[in-house]
Amino acid sequence: MIHATEHFDVLIVGAGISGIGSAYHLQNQCPNKTYVVLEGLESYGGTWWMHRYPGIRSDSDLYTFGYRFKPWTSAPIATAQEILKYMGEVIEENELRPHIRYNHKISKATWSSENNEWKIEVTKTDSGAKLTFTCNFLWMCQGYYRHAQGYTPDWPNMDQYTGTIVHPQTWPDDLEYKDKKVVVIGSGATAATLIPAIAGDCSHVTMVQRSPTYFFIGSNINELADQLRQLEIPDEWTHEIVRRKILFDQEAVTKLSVEEPEFVKAALLEGVRGILGDDYDIDTHFTPKYRPWRQRLAFVPEGDLFHGIKSGKADVVTGEIETFTPAGLRMKSGEEVTGDIIVTATGFNLNVLGDIEFIIDGEPLVFSDTVTYRGMMFTGIPNMLWVFGYFRASWTLRADLIGDFTCRLLNHMDKLGASRVTPTLRDEDANMPLFSWLDPENFNPGYMMRSMSLLPQRGDKPEWQHSQDYWMEKDMLPAADLDDGCLLYE
């Protein structure tokens, strides 16, 4: 069957937290624009739809991970189901559903300067049908990691292990772990979530980590929010007040992590010591070598991970894995770790532009040859923008800011009568030194370090950098001059 090509002013890629938020902003700030949201999965939610491992929850509070326009009214740390319910309400309340097409997987995006439009080639995953869309502006909200397969290092003799190996990202629905010995490799937010969720059912859980992670222990309540609700303050006001208070406190901690790292380190470790006690070897198992916030802090509500360790249901082994064995793992120290199931909570693979083949005027796009404009647009790529959120603050904060920026840009183009906008280095930028996408001295998680060569470059000027500072960008992006020469309009 031949399907007619559909054309839209704006095509949004992805119906996760970024895509749904972007659709809301576009619909409200550019009401005359036609748009469609294409999602490869069978429903909305992205990460929160795809990940099914036990206990999956946010590691950011929902007052800031939630949208600024939709009040959050429950506990700060939310389960995947609560987040999906919240997103579903956004879709229904704003009548976004007619604009979303599920099971639409994009394979190729081709830009034509002659036509000033993108051609998008799509396969319907439920029928195999091939579809074509065209659009004037492409808004990439597909996230930044590959959903289909998580990252698992290639350890020696993995094929000799006689138990079951699973990655949390592709957790089997029928995995039976009750009364089993489980080994979880990794110590990030996923491990900190998974271990407390399964420890009560397993005979024992061992967390194996190459090096420790900083954990922040707190209560999964917000006293200010509860007080405001008790005073019957409207939800919209409560959401905004609590959001501002959390962001104020987070900014203080972020600055303190740079200016007084030893103080922050001591405070974080004291929380762990308060549960595990002075006799536990916190230096070995929970004291990272890097300063706080050089990698993401993992939030542990109510300290559940550490209470599991204290109870004896879980323990920690720190060191490098030498090899898999038929019964489990052997560490380089010689220690044997056995288990019926090994969970590789070892991160994910970076997904650059959704693994979509990009062609610009007949030439394949080499993304790493471009220079980023404010971490969202890229030199030589017309009418395209990518939402890439924050690491130290909630992802959605930047999705909201970029939503405002994109709509302002689209309206500015209409005012100018421009059909094309392309980030372009100015004459004064010709000899600007270029660096990797992120400064590894500032933030260096493994998934970024493994794939940095695939990402665009950054310059030494604010216009040509990907900032990870929400508190700077919340003022900078709304004030960004759209006519400073960085954006070429045609």
C-alpha cells in the first residue's frame, strides 16, 4: 500500500518526558503551528515505560522532575507508575493525544535546502508499513541512551556462568528471584533502587562495585509541601513554592560541592554511618575518590539500601572483577562471589540522535564534526534542535527552558519571514579553541566518557557550550539574543 506523505510545521521525535513537555509548549506558545509526535514504543513515557525492573523510581524529586506547568501532589520520589500516570494526565488535560503516533520508528532524516524541509522515513513497528513525513522543523526529544540494550562490559568467561544474567534495562517479566542468591554489579541509582526492592524476597543480595558512589539519604516527604497543603494553599502555588525552595537548596549544595568538597563529603558519609554504624568499613565501600557531584548523586529515600545491608539481607563487595566462574564471580582480590542470578546494573549505551541516519543536502552527517550552539543546536544542521537535560538538576528543568527557547525561535523566524535557521560560527569564532562536549573535570560518568567521541564539540564562549548549570541557564536562555550572529536565517 502506498501511503501519502504527511507534512507538519514541526515534528517532535519521542513521547517521553521531553517530547510530551515540548508538545505542550509548542501547542501553547505557537498555536498556529501544525505538529506531530512520533514515538517508536507502543505508548508514552520513554524510560518510565521501557524499564520494568523491580522498584523502579525517580532519583530526582518530582517537584523539579515534573513539569513547571503541572503541579505534583504526591511524595517527592515517585515510582514509574506514578510518573506515567502524571504524564498521562498532561496528555489528556491538554488534548495532546491526537498529535501522538505510537509504534513509529524513524530510520532516516534527510534535509533539503532546496525545499527547506526535512524528510523523515518511518517504519510502523506493529505492521511493518513504511511511512514518510516532511516537516519544516525537527525537534529531537528521543533522550540520549539506547532503550533496546543496556551497557554490559565484556568480562572474561561470562559464557561459563551457569546462572542467569540480566540487565535491568531489559528485565524479564518472568524472572523468578524469590529465595535466590542475587549478585548486582554496579552501585549507581539503578542498583540503589533495585537492591532494596528485591532484598526481602531473595535469600541474599550482594552489590559488587568497582568503586563507591556518593549517596544522599533523605526522607521521601517534603515538609514544606505538607504544611502548605495543610493550609489549603492551591496546588499550583504549592508546586511553585516547593520547586523554588528545592532549587534554592540544590544550588547551595552544588556550589558547596565545588567550594567545600570535604564538608559535603563528610555530611554525605555521616548519613551512611548513621545507619551502618562506626564499625562498618565505610572508607572502602562508600567513600568515592572523586569530589561530590563530579558524578550524579544517588538519592536513597529513607536509607532503604543501607537498612538492607544492616539487616544482613545484602552486603557489598568492592573491587575489580577478574572473571566470571560457573558459580558467579572471582574478584582480582581472589574473593569468590556466588549467585543464582547476576544483574549487570552497569549503565547504558549512549544513543546519538536516536540512532537515526542523518543526511544534510546529500552528505551523511558526522555529528562529532559539528559545534554545539547552547547544547541544543549544531553548526551546519538547519532547523533541528535536540533536548539534552541536566545531570546535576532534573532533566525536565532544561526541557522546559528549551521549550520556551524553541518557541521563541520559531516565532522569531516567522517575524523575519525566514524558512531556515542554521547555527554558524561567526568571524570572531574562527580561531576559537574547541573541546569535548563535556569537561571531564566537571562531570565524568562512564556512559559519557565511553561515547564522548560521538558527540559535538564545544567552544570557549557561552554561546558555543553545553552548560550543566540550571541556575545560570534559567536566566541566560530567556535572554539569549537570537540576532547575535550565531544563528543564520535564510
